[in-house]
Amino acid sequence: MKIIHSLEEMNIKEPIVFAIGFFDGIHKGHQEILNQTKKLAAKKSAKSGIITFYPHPLSVIFPENPVKLILTQTEKYEILKKYNLDIIIEIKPDIEFLHQSHEEFLNKLKKFSNLKGIIVGENFTFGYKGSGNAETMKKFFKNEVEVKKINLIKNTLTDNTVISSTNIRKFIADGNMREAMKFLGRPYFITDKIVHGFKRGSELLGIPTANLEYGFERMLPSDGVYATYIEVKGNKHPSITNIGTNPTFNDKERTIETFILDFDEEIYGQIVKLEWIEKVRDEIKFEKYQDLILQIKKDIEKAGEILKRSNNYIFKI
Ligand SMILES: Cc1cc2nc3c(=O)[nH]c(=O)nc-3n(C[C@H](O)[C@H](O)[C@H](O)COP(=O)(O)O)c2cc1C
Ligand SMILES: Nc1ncnc2c1ncn2[C@@H]1O[C@H](COP(=O)(O)OP(=O)(O)O)[C@@H](O)[C@H]1O
């Protein structure tokens, strides 16, 4: 899976089929687009690839209010690996790119004489003020390139809500991990490094908590306590995670801290994968840290039960 950063760098000479989109979350709708891309590529004996963007176009237009992402770039590419795409074109959109007309963008694509197919979602738009969409593409390419529009997939399991990155971000922000899981087709996860905290976990509370270092672009769940799984050095363990500002200790920073059940190892510097299964409760300010200890012990028991009950959904990235 080769990653390049402009259409001009593309040097694949064989026939090729592209999916185009931002694909934040690679949720069930995106998964359908990627599967259809592979299928169309096979039908046309073509290579397969995606044209995607980073940063998010809306973050370029509104830099003061950047889109918080479900997946970091690294996580997105880890998931994409399993689709065995031949090439990823990751365009860095600047204002000039975003202000081009949809015809200008299509003319650039037309330069690839080996382009055989394009797959986009029903809500995909491109060009200045989103004037281009799947229909514009179909008209532009006529019969030269097969343009396929994938209809939005709805969550038939519950209320037919459209599966979209925006809806998933809302679920995560509300701590509704079960709904996020249904839309993503896997638990919401983060992959980050274990860093040092204040050492209160082992020294004061007797409950060590591994702190995950996260980036500013990451979409975060609402503050509170969650039943989670953590993958450390390739092994998956039940765990319980608190995200918040530790009001009991008047901390300033928002931290993500995980107590790993039946585990006793030093893991500073490790890159871990944390899967969020279900919210247990909101974060509370305790008057005495001794009360926090008692509550955490109850939380650990509850998380253990939740994880035992839930299907142990193993998802390897
Ligand atoms: C299961 C669990 C629940 C927690 N709940 C709260 C809480 O409700 N309020 C709070 O102030 N801190 C809570 N914490 C965070 C602790 O305050 C934090 O883990 C402790 O201060 C250790 O920090 P350190 O790793 O920086 O040493 C919780 C931690 C865990 C593991
Ligand atoms: N069961 C466990 N859960 C979480 N971390 C553990 C566990 N056992 C050992 N550790 C280690 O202890 C560290 C957390 O201890 P803690 O006193 O809270 O320190 P810090 O404040 O630096 O996070 C983790 O980063 C990890 O290296």
C-alpha cells in the first residue's frame, strides 16, 4: 500500500479504480465503499486505490474550529491495510485546492487515461462550495469511467439513523459507546503511548493507572468511567478507564487513565490500543480520596461484569 501526496505523483500504468472521500472512522458505510471498490477493480482487472485528504477540508476552512477526528492518520492507515489497496493518494487541501471548481478537479482526474472507475458515497461533494457530486461525475465522464454512487447505509438495528462520521462523533461525545460500536462495526478505539502521570495511582490510591498520551486532534469521549479492553504487547486485557480532569485532585489537564485488571507490569513508553465498550458512570469530585478508592473498587467489579457479559469482540488492527 503505497502512500503518495498528489495526483501528479501517480505512476501506476495499469487500469485503476479509486474511491474518493475523507473516510473518518472507516465506519460501516465507508467499509461498503471500500468493498465495492475492490469488487469493481476485480471486475475491470484493475488496481484499486483511494483518494483521500488530510487535514480535514473543514479544518482548513475553519482553522479556529478544527474537526475532531475519530481516527488519527496512523489508525486510519492501519485499518486500510486490510483492504490491500494498491495506492493511497493523500491530498493536503489548501484554500486554493478547496476553491477550485468541480470541473477543474475532474479535469485533473481525466488526465489518468487508465482511470476505469470511481466510487463515492451518496453525500460526497467536491469543488468550491461542494458543487460537484456523484451525478456531476457521471455526466462528466460519460461512459469513459464507471462512476458508482453508494447509497447511505442506515442503522437498521435500531432507528434507521444514517451511518455517518458526524453521528458517530455525537455518540462518542455522549459516551454512547454501544451505538458508536454498531455504526463503526467494531468498538471505538484509540492507539496511544503510555506516559508518566503524578504517581498517585500506585502511591496514594493503591490502584495504578496507565496514562495514555493523546493528540489535540482526537475526538474524545465525554468525561467519565468506562469498561474497556486494552491491548498491550499483542495481548488483550479487560480494563477500566477514567477520562477527565480528576476533580478530586483539582488537576488542570484532561487525562485518560486505565487500570488493567489482573496485571502487574511496567509499561511506560508502550503503544497500546484501548477499546471503549460501555460507560459506567460520570466523573465525580470526592471530598476524601478514601471515598474515591472505595468507588473505584466498585467500578472495577462492575466493569468486569460488563466485559464478561459483552461479546468479547476481538478486532485486530
Ligand atoms: C476506575 C476509575 C475511576 C475514577 N474515577 C474518578 C472520579 O470519579 N473522580 C476523580 O477525581 N478521579 C477519578 N479517577 C482518577 C484518579 O483520580 C486517578 O487515577 C488518580 O488521580 C491517579 O492519577 P495518576 O495516574 O496521575 O497518578 C478514577 C480512576 C479510575 C481508574
Ligand atoms: N494493573 C495495572 N494497570 C495499570 N498500570 C499498571 C498496572 N500494573 C502496573 N502498572 C504500571 O504502573 C503505571 C501506573 O502507575 P501510577 O502510579 O498511576 O503512575 P503514573 O501516575 O505515572 O501513571 C503504569 O503506567 C504501568 O507502567
